[in-house]
Amino acid sequence: MRTASLLVVLLLSTLVLSPAVAQDIPLVYDAEHTGMDCAPPPFPAFSDLPVIRPLPDPFAWSDGSGRSTSFDDWRCRRAEIAAEIQHYEIGEKPAPPDDLVASFTDDTLTVQVTVNGETLTLKSAIVLPEGDGPFPAVIGVGRPSGSLPPDIFSSRNVAQIGFNFTQVTSHTQTRGEEPLNELYPELTHIGSYSAWPWGVSRLIDGLEQVADDLPIDLDHLAITGCSFAGKMALYAGAFDERIALTIAQESGGGGAAAWRVSETLGNVETLGNTSFAWFLEDLRQFSLAVPKLPFDHHELMAMVAPRALLVLGNTDYEWLADESGYVSARAAQRVWQTFGIDDRFGFTIGGGHGHCQLPDFERPQVEAFVDKFLLGDMSADTDVQVHPFESVNHERWSAWWGTDDPTYPDFTLDPEGTESLFFEAECAAHGTDWEVMADAGASNDGYVTTKAGLTVTNEAPTGAESTLTIPFTVSQDTTYYIYARVKSVEPGDDSIWLKLDGKDFRAAYGVRGVGEWRWVKATRAPLTAGDHTLTLTYREEDGHLLDKISITSFAYGPEELGYQKALNACSP
């Protein structure tokens, strides 16, 4: 692949298709997946996946052969992204069934799907406007309008179709015991965000089958949901190209937010602490190695292109990681911009309202997207970019696109203005429950681990014999990240107890490095300039081998043995 200078790349990224060409790009398709005939991408094993710290380039072919910003190539590039998301994150979305029968009676759509002699039934209540139609329609997760006010649709003669997701799988599935498992017993490993979009697609199949009895305009379908249902709506819109408009409300981590960006934030839904009932269990292997994901969720959003997508956020709920959602949205936006169809993507992020409640300031933007993409009013203003993140440098996450160098433009191991402190675990004050061991692969040739048979999972031990203590001093009032260089004996040993200063112990999960020494983030906390104390203790039997601790204001953590000398070096 030819390497371009960053200046050239940024200039090229501003080029869009001419208005005449953009007008020829479809608003929706009549097929669930137009890229079925495209060649699948390679699926490297976890150990062979490259580390990409910034957001992956959505235009780059998965086999490394180059990139294309041509809309003619987007169909197959989009298919690659879809295949990677299914392979590494959610599991394969089941194929459309051969045996599907639908009927519409008493304002209810009934779809019966039969596979391997087993039948799954989907029933959806439908709110139809008065008149003959055909009517545009919205599929609402949980209720006919999702979490959006019903009058937005009823006042515009838009039909409302409820999707009862529990008819496919429950909110937090029990693998092997869900309705979908009766049809596909071999797919108990898949996540709910593969199963639920399959159910939405089967509803659309049913709508197509009863078109003579149910006057729905199949060229103008929307889907919406909020929170976990907002993720569901986003996946459904991404994986079914018959949906003209997707409105993903407060979808948070696993939805619009990018896993990579969320790793740099605070108490948010990161990959390591999401519900794995929603995803593949194998996604856990990325908990401590998010940069190995060959995609991120700006590309999940980009899969909706060239169709319309509106993303809604709520800054009052830290867990939703809206700063990450903003960075991700800005990256996804470049796909629509590249194709000259900027008006088909928008985002509005603000606070001052309850979770899954549409505030007055967001209503006009939702109405504009409904007017344009369900009612065909192309004069509606869908230039929607509302957010409070003016100081966030979103460009740094995608500035490398079009080059061979997946790094941040301002990335250095110890950038000016950050502070990084390093401490050898074997040199720290530790009680008799800990013992020092030698290892040439460890920093300072030594590490500590706890004696065999010690485990306290419900409440942290507080005796001096059980703790390891590191006093430290920081010079800034800012957020610091605590990284540990660890190795785990067993895959399930992934948590430790820790506390800062006089606060209570808390369990830090996802702290593991099976088979190799690895830096992992244990926690993140705001600190004031001055003296502090970090205290660690064991949580699981035969758990961590602890080599080194880093306390740093650099969000991306250390590499190798750490790029500064430990402040408490000693002989192991």
C-alpha cells in the first residue's frame, strides 16, 4: 500500500462525490445484505492480530491490499466489516430461513419461522394511521415507538411496529435455553446482538409477505430503541439494508461508543465490563487488548451508510461514555462525507434529561430525520451535530487513515505534560502472604505473588500480612491511570483488590495476562497534587504474578518494561 503524507491524506479526506453522483446513491435497498457475494476477509487468530491503537481505517481492505473511497467498492468493504464484527464480537447472524409464514389480523403481525422442524413465532402489535396507505413505519424496540414519543410518528401518519425482543432471546440470555436456540441449537455461542437483529429482519420478511393486507411502505422503514435497545437498533440497522432510517438513542458502550476510546475514560461501559450475554464469550479475550480488535464501533455505525443514521446521547450518565460516542461519531461521519451524503448522518449529545427521555432540544432533530427519510421531505434540515465536546481532539483518532502507520499524530511514549511513575512490586512494602520470585522476563528480574491457597473474593483482607503498599507523590491535579504488569496462572484469575489512600478496597476486574507479562489497566482516578498511597491485596487463589506498577497521567499506558526507571529499584 502506498504511504501518503499526513497532509495529503487530510486533503484527500475532504474530497466528496459531486452532487449529481451523490443523488444516485440509494437511500435504502430491497435486500437484507447486498454484499452476500463478496469474498470474506481473513480472520487472523487473536495472537496474530496487529495492535491498532487509534481507530481502524474503515476504507482499508482487511487483507492489507490497500484502501478505496469509491462508493462502488463500499458494498464489499461494508461486507468485510460485517463479517469481522460477527466473527470476533457478536457471532454469526443466522441466515434468512426457507420456511417463513406471515399473517396480519386484529392489528397484529404474526411471523412463524420454521427451521429443523421447530417453529419460532414473532407477534408484533401495529399502530396504523387512518387511511389507505401505504404508510412509512417505525419498528420500536420494546414498544411501537421505542423510547421516542409516539406522537412524533402518529402526527405524521407513520405506522408503529413493536418488536418484542424476548420472543427471540431474553434481556440477558441463558445460552441454550432461549427461543432462538430451538431453531439453531448449534448457535448457542452467539450474542444477543446477533440474535435480536435476526428477529428484526424476520419481521421485515413478514411485512414483505403480507404487503397486500398490511399497507406498509417498505421503502421507508425505520428502527429505534434506547440504552441496550439502542445498541439493538444500531446493530439491526447496520445488518439489514432494508431499513432506511436508524435512530440509536443513548446506546453507550457496545453501541455508538468506540471500545478503544472508552478505554481512556472513567466509569464507563468498556469492553471488559459489558454483558457478555449480549456478545460472544470469546470477545473477553480483547478485554485487556482492545487495540487488537480489527474494527471498532465507528465502523458498526458506518455499516448503515449510505442509509440514514441519527445518534442520540445523554451526558448526564457517565456509564454511556458519550465522549467516546462523540469521537466515534466524528470518525463514522467521514464515511458519509466521503460519499457526499453528509445529510444522512447526524448526532445530538446533551444532558438535562432522564435516561431514555427525549428532551425538547432533541425533538426537532428527530423530527427532521423522520421528515426526510420516512416522509421524503428532502428540504428537512438534517445537518445535526450537537455536542458539548469542543475541546476534545477527535481528529487524532483517525488522522492516520490512508497511511501505513496506525499511530496518533501526537503520540510519544511519555508526551510532554504527562507524568509517569514506576514501582517494582518486589521492592514495595509487602506482608508475609506475598513472596518474591525470580524471572529474567520480569523488570528487575523479579516479581511477587501470593502464597498458595489464599483467596478472598467477597471482602478484601486488611491485615498487614496480606497487603502490598506503594506510597507515591504526583505533581498535578488530574486523572491518573494505574497500570500493572502482570501474568496470570489461570484464565479465570482476573481480579485483584486495590484502594487509593483511605478509601475502601474495590475489586479491579480484567487484570490478567495469561502466559505472558502484560501491562493492564487496573483503575483510573482523579488525584490532587501531593502524597498518596496505593494498596493492593490478593483476591483469587493462584492468581497474579505482579511485576511492576505504573501510575501515570498518560491514558494509553506503558509498553515493554516501562519507559522510565522505577523509583523504588532494589535487588529482587
